[in-house]
Amino acid sequence: MTIYLVDIEHVTHTCPAQPDPHPYDTRRTVIDVTPGGPCRTPVTIRCGNTTVQIPCHRHEPAERQCGACRTIVIERTITNRTLDTEVAG
């Protein structure tokens, strides 16, 4: 299984149109990738006289994919920042 380690940053602000704090920017940074390796259960596709094997992640839904093709995302840190939008005048 391929594992992605991710940091997430949400930036919220308030504005005259929507006085409650609301997110306006979300950034995801990939920190590390651990590859799962080659597919263990390739799927055979036939079209006319042509036959080819493709990795199961290209054909099967997530619950039927092999362990090597399955993808997992781990959120390492989630940061919430508030942006002060008031202008001194």
C-alpha cells in the first residue's frame, strides 16, 4: 500500500459579507511517500484479439484493490490560522 504523509493548513478570515470566521485557503503539503510496490493481482482486459494486464488500481474500486495498490493518506499535522483582515486607518 502506498502511504502519503501530509501536513494540512487551513487559513480562515472574516469579511463584511460573511462576519463569521470561514476558511478561504486550504493547503496540503506532501511530506513523505512510501511506495506500495508492484500490483499483486493484475486485471486482464480484453478488446477484440488484444489482451493486456493492468494494475488493479486502474480498474477495481478501492475495497477490491490489492494491498500494494491501495492508497492511504495520513494527516501528520492540521494547522488552523486566522488571518486578521482589518485595515488600520
